[in-house]
Amino acid sequence: MTAVSEWADKAEADYKGAAGLNRRRDPLPDLVCYHAQQSAEKYLKAFLVAQGAVPPAIHDLRQLLLLCGGYDPLLAGLEPLAQFLNPYGVLVRYPGLSATVEEGKEAVKAVRQIRAVLRARLGL
């Protein structure tokens, strides 16, 4: 298994987790949003690895997208989606901010789009 496929497998597991938790009768929006952000982060890191880069140990989707854009400027179109998902990497894990069911639905839609673009770029 290559490093790219390892990152992509982890990203896909987070995607499936977000989508599955979102389909529950009683969805868990904090977890949905967190796993959606994590999936996007890991797909971006898989893309960086595919370019021969070492992904930085950061969770900021905007920063990762900027790095990815250095290899494929068309990825800049994902910026609004990355901006939306970015806060869910940390803030919903602690008291003070909770995601709504609607935010969970939007997070799954956002990561689905990011996932589709990056899987295509990775040939998956």
C-alpha cells in the first residue's frame, strides 16, 4: 500500500463515518462535521503526498488548499468549501460550539464535493 492510498483510505473512512452518522435517525452533527473536516484534510494531504510533498502537521484546510494549489491552481475553486469545513476540525470537539443538524447536512455536501474533485485528481 502506498502512502497516497493510506491517506486516501483514512480520508474515505472519515467520509463514510460522516455520511453514516448523518443518516442516523438521531444524527450526531458534531461528529458529522468533525469527520467531514477530517476527510477533507486527509484528501488534501493525500494530494500533497501524490505530488511528492510532505504534508504539514496542520489541520487548517485553507492552508492545505493553498499548498495544493501550488500544484493544481484549479483546486482554488474548493476554497469556499474548505472555509466552511475548517472550524469543525477543532471547535466542535470541545464545549462552547455545537453544530446543528443542518450544518451536518451541509458539511457532508461540502466534503462530498471536495472528495469527488480530489479522488479524480488522484485517479481513484
